[in-house]
Amino acid sequence: MELSINIPCWVCSSGLIVIVWLFLRLVIVAGLLFSAYAFATGSLSAGLSGIGISLALAIAGAPLMALGTIATNSKRQTALIALQTWTNAPID
């Protein structure tokens, strides 16, 4: 038995996953830069907060990356089935 996940069309076609993933990575990098600045100026609590927020965003982005991987594999499988169907079609 094969387990399949139905992904809405708007998720695959619009590139929303890529945009959100890039935004999360940008915020993570900004949080780490903020932490480095906070540690350099002597604010330990602000630096630890920045690292905590960056870690939380990295964990929150993991399911989004998995969804992107599922969508990519689904597109590859669809393309492979279409190619196999086309090559096995009888010539009239």
C-alpha cells in the first residue's frame, strides 16, 4: 500500500514555498547578526534571545522544506509517467 499526500495546486505552481523558505532564512541570518551585535555590546539577554528566535525559526521551517521536497518529487514522478506513456504509445 502506498501513502500519498495531496498537495494543493497553488502551493506547487506559485512558488510560495520558495518565497517563504527564503524569508525564513533571511530572518534567521538577521537574528544571528543581531545576536552577534548584542554580544559585542555586552547585552547577554538580547543575544540569547536572538539565538533562541533563530533556532525556533529554523525548526519551524523544517516542515516547509519537507513539503517542498514532496512537491518536487511529485512533479518528477508525473513527468516520468508522462514520458513512459509517450514512449509506449503505439505508432499509427
